[in-house]
Amino acid sequence: MSFDVSTIKADFPILAQQVNGQPLVYLDNGATTQKPNAVIDAITHYYRNDNSNVHRGAHTLSDRATSVFEQARKDVKGFLNANSSDEIIWTKGTTEAVNLVAFSWGLQNLRMGDQVLVSHMEHHANIVPWQMVCEKTGAELVPMPVNDDGDIDLDQLNGLLSENVKFVSVAHVSNALGTVNPVQDIINLAHKVGALVMIDGAQAVAHWDIDVQRLDCDFYAFSGHKLYGPTGIGVLYGKADLLNLMTPFMGGGEMIETVTFEKTTFNTLPYKFEPGTPNIAGAVGLSAAINYLNSLDREAVASHEEDVMDYALAKAKQTKGLRIVGNAKHRAGVLSFVIEGTHPHDVGTLLDQQGVAVRTGNHCAMPIMERMGVPGTVRASFALYNSREDVDALFNAIEKIRMFF
């Protein structure tokens, strides 16, 4: 199947507008992706026709809402190739998913002398929860070394792994550098010493197929809004045997079986981790996003995205005064850079005046910024609707900016 980016772009209505008198060039997909008509229409249809609370409702609307809500869970199960829908836990996003595992598994299982490994390139959401749990349990948080190119050094990682390491949590793709981490190797090495592994897939799921059974990761998390779905919905995949042994992260309605003042017993999977009214419309929208992606040739999408990324890297290397931050062997969707004599925030503002949307700053990844010797970067991040023409617009705008400095 051929890939026609102009046809794809037409599926995303927000991209048709002008910003500051210029056609919008949206290159902030690492922060959030735009939404296709299929997602917008699915959410609108739900609110117009099926809106009700799920489960236990003795009326038609509740039955309909429950049906689409649980079908969305099945769609995610298929998307990740999980063994069971019971292994799919709804969250607000990757951040809540990491916190769920850190507090539900970590507080139960970590002890003085234990170690948790994360990489230097992690998003703060995959650092801070583990810091908090380590402070409570006496465990130690140990950063995995990252080399000057922005790659995890597997030899050094192997040297860190011992029977003291109980958990490894690492990004599939760095949000700040675009590094594609060798997660299969990391999982295999960690399992050899008996450690569990969680993969932060927030920046990966939009780019290629994920198979959690083949990876054999213990947990995998992602956010709907980085997968062309709505904000406020995310997923935690966990192996059922581990989830069954974990204490719920939060208490409330739905996640219980019985409640008395003497004792509460918890619901079965997946509901024991889903207290309160869930984000039903968010699940519906995420389901629509997954179905939209599945309607495309994912290999053709990946090939197109790789072409755009390679084109952007080539343009960046030809731009005087521009330094690419991170030179990983494998990179996906992110071009992070600084321009000599400028501040990233100023560059971002001047790009916006020309209709080009990027992200600037430390990207909630201060440790890797410090490791790379920069306070922050300009980050252009790409999605399936971006094209070489978008890259040209970015670098034409950069050339105009360089005239000011």
C-alpha cells in the first residue's frame, strides 16, 4: 500500500489552519499529537448517543457505554498483543502508570539494600516516582550510564546488574533525544538477575508495532494523546500474575468487591486498579485512534517517518551554527538542537511567528540535559502527517532567525 501524506494530513482538521499568517507546520508531536476526524467523530458520537456511566447500570445507555468501553480495552489488548484484556489497566497517562507500578509494586517489594535502575535520559515521570518510593523503602535509585551520543552503554549496564537490582524502568524512546533504546537487550539482561522491567512507551507506540509478549517486559505504559488519541487517557500493561499480587494504588468505588468498616476486599483484574468513574470518552477516542492507525500500512508509515527524520538530520547537519544534541545509533521522531548565540526559548518564539510549532526547554528531562552539557534544546518532533515540506519550512524559518543573531 502506498503512503500519501497529503491524504493523511487531510484527516487532521487542525492542520489546515494558519498561525500568525502562515500555514501551520506542527512539529511538537513529542508533546502531543493531533487528532484525526475518526477520533473526534468517535468522541462526539459517544457523547451525543451513548453517554452514561459504565458497569452495573440497568438501562440501555449504560449497556452501550459499557460495551464500547470494554471493546476499547480489547482493542488495546490487540494493539499491544497482550495475553488478556485483564492485563490492560486504564490510567490518565504514562505518568500515572509509572506511579501505579512504583507505589503498588515498589512499596510492597523494595527493601533496604535493593536497587532500582533508570537511565540518565528518562522523563521526570520515570524518575521522580521511583525516587519517592526509594526514600520510603530505603532502596537506592541508580542511573544507567548514557554515552556522549545519547546511547545506553549495555556493557556498563551489565556491570550494574546484580541480585540487588529488583527493578529496571526505561524509556523505549527518549523524549528529549529520540534515542531508540535496545529494550529487548535490557529486558533480557535484567531478567537474568531476577529484576522486573517496565518500559515507558509514550514516545514509541505511534511509530511501530509493539508486542509485549515478544518483548517479555513485565510492564509497558503509554499515553493516548501521543498516539493520535485524546488527552487524559493512558494504559498500563502488566503481566497478570504480577498485577494479581499488587496492592491497589488508589481506593474508591469500582475497585472493590466488598466493603465493611472492618475490612475491604478488592475486585478482580483489571478493575482493582481503576477506582471511580473512568475516562469513558477517552477510552472510546483511544480505540478510534488505534483503529485509525490499524487502517494504515504501518510499515509504509514507518518508512515515511524514517525518510522525514533522515531528511531533517541531513538539513540540520548542513545548517551553519546548528548543533544536534544526541547522535544515537537508532533515533525515532525527534530532532533536538541548539543554535549558536541563541536561547532555545527565543528560537521557539521566532519559529512560531513563522507558523512553525516546536517545543523548547529541558523537556522534563533535566538529567540528560545536564549530561549533554546544555540547559535545554529546541525540539522538532515528527508524526505520520509530517513531510519533507514541513522540514523545509522549519529550516527556511531557522535561516531567517539566524539573520537576527
